[in-house]
Amino acid sequence: MAHVLVHMAYHDGAATSDTIARMLNTNPVVVRRTMAGLRDRGYVTSGKGPRGGWRLTRPLEDLTLLDVHQALETASVFTIGPTADHAECPVEHLANRAIAGAMAQASAALEAALARVRLSDILAEGQALRVAMDQGRPHRCPDTAVVEAQ
Amino acid sequence: MAHVLVHMAYHDGAATSDTIARMLNTNPVVVRRTMAGLRDRGYVTSGKGPRGGWRLTRPLEDLTLLDVHQALETASVFTIGPTADHAECPVEHLANRAIAGAMAQASAALEAALARVRLSDILAEGQALRVAMDQGRPHRCPDTAVVEAQ
DNA sequence: TGAAACGTAACTTTGACTATTACGATTCTG
DNA sequence: CAGAATCGTAATAGTCAAAGTTACGTTTCA
């Protein structure tokens, strides 16, 4: 999604779910479901009807990867974690607490790292690319020429 | 598994896959598959035949949660991560790099936190429990009386 | 020798996530 | 106003990896 938001910033007009779906090799309904999280937080707006679609409400400087992540987050970020096989076993309890503590530290580190990256920073490492996009020269995702065309 | 290893340390003789499976509410084959990772690293040994089963090869002081985690790790620890929808889109490339960087930092934090916890530390917070276990008074996982019995 | 264990391949089940279909509601344009 | 373009969302189906099962071979002890 970060990828999509960057494209949107350099794209005139709204981006339809259909267009974005092609960018992500997925389906417009999935895009709507996903973008809904961003809309709930006010980062984008959606419009119906012709000329409708999705628009950024703020510059890329004002969005961090953490913002995006939290807007989309559904479940835990980790594939591991404490279990509840025997909730009453005191050994398991203590083990779970130790593991949860480690995960909390990792989680905090992840959020801090994501918060450090503004979406505008993403292009910073690709100077040539940024210049091209600032000048309106269309950049295209392969196989989705539609996206930046128009 | 950390939970199981602690139990094993206070348990005379070997623990069979079947016994461990009951502790985890799972199946002996799954236990063997999982314990294999620990055996490969030399943290436990397995024996066949009567009196066979799993045994710790070292005291809990010499095992950290990181050791256990790395022994069992199969895939990524994260449920999120960079995609490869359009490998050739430079914007996606840069976005992926930024995300991968954040994940690497979180991953390092997780490993550091896990490394700080020795399995012997797990019982440290439950003094009364530790004393009971040190004195050989059987502690039992509910529904798995078998485990510490004998 | 026979029962107790592990080792492992093969197959099945489960569950979460993704994709699809369908249809209603809204909005723009001519 | 008609009609097409879009989003919103419920319901259903598909996908895939992890977990669970079954089956059977091998080893080891008494």
C-alpha cells in the first residue's frame, strides 16, 4: 500500500479501485476493503460515481510507514507468540510472560522504525526517479501502464 | 516448547513424544517434528525403544529463548513484509527496501530480547513454584497428570 | 521375541486469508 | 432524467500453509 500511496501522490485525479487492483495484481473489492482502513483514519477519501475513486488528503511528508501500518493492521504482526494450551499451568504462565515481554520489545522497535520513515523518504534514495516524477514524466508499473497514463 | 523444556528439566527420565503431546494438546508426530529442531542443535537427545524418549542435554541456565526460537524457526517471524507484485517498479523497490529495513531492526530487537531470557529465568519470577519444583514436589499441567507423575 | 519408542512419508483436515460474484447506493455527465 | 461509473458490502468460493492423522519401518530394551 505504501507503494500505491506514493504513486497516488504523483497522479492527477482520483485512482479507482480497479486501477489500484491492477497495480497490486489483485481485485478491486480487496482494494476497497484495504483502503477502507486508510479512509477511516482520514489519509484518503473515496468518491463514488464517474471521476470518483481514491485521493490522498495530505502530502507524503505527512504520512509515515507506521501510519499506514496501523491503518491496515488486522491481527498480530508476529507469527509466533504465547499459547493458551494449559492456561492454568503456572510454568506455562511464566513462559508466556517471558515471551510476551520479548515480543513487546520487538513490537516497539518495529513501530519506532516504521515511524522514522515518511512516505516522502521512500523516493529520497532514488533521486533520478524522484526528479522524473516531480516533472510529471509518467512512471509506470510494468503491466499497468494505465496507472500513470492519462 | 519453552514450557515443555522447563518441565523436562524437573522430570526424571525421558519424556516420550506421547507425554509431551498431551502437555501441548497435540499429537506425538507433531512433537517429533518439532523436537527434531532442538535435537539438530544438540539441546535434547531422543532415544528409541522402552525407556526411550526425549532428554535435555544441558541445564536450563545454558538455554535461552533465542536458542529455542532459532531451533524451531521455520519461516519469517512477521506476518507483514515486502511484496513482489511488480518486481520491476522502482517505486515498489524503494518502498520494499524501507519496509525491509524496519523489519530488520525489529527482528534484531526480538532476538536481543529473546537472548536475554534463559530458560532458568522463567521460573525466577515464580519463587514458590521454583522451590516446589526443586524439592521434587510434583507440579502438574492440568489434564496431564501423567507428565510429572511417576 | 514382543512391546515401546522414535523417524518419516503420505495423506487429510483446518483455518485464515484472498478472490470473486452480486447487487445496492451514489454521483457525475450529457 | 437516463445511464454509466464507482464505491460499499455481504455472501460465497478458492488457496495455501500449518497442524493433525495414519501407516509403517527401525531401533532398543527386558
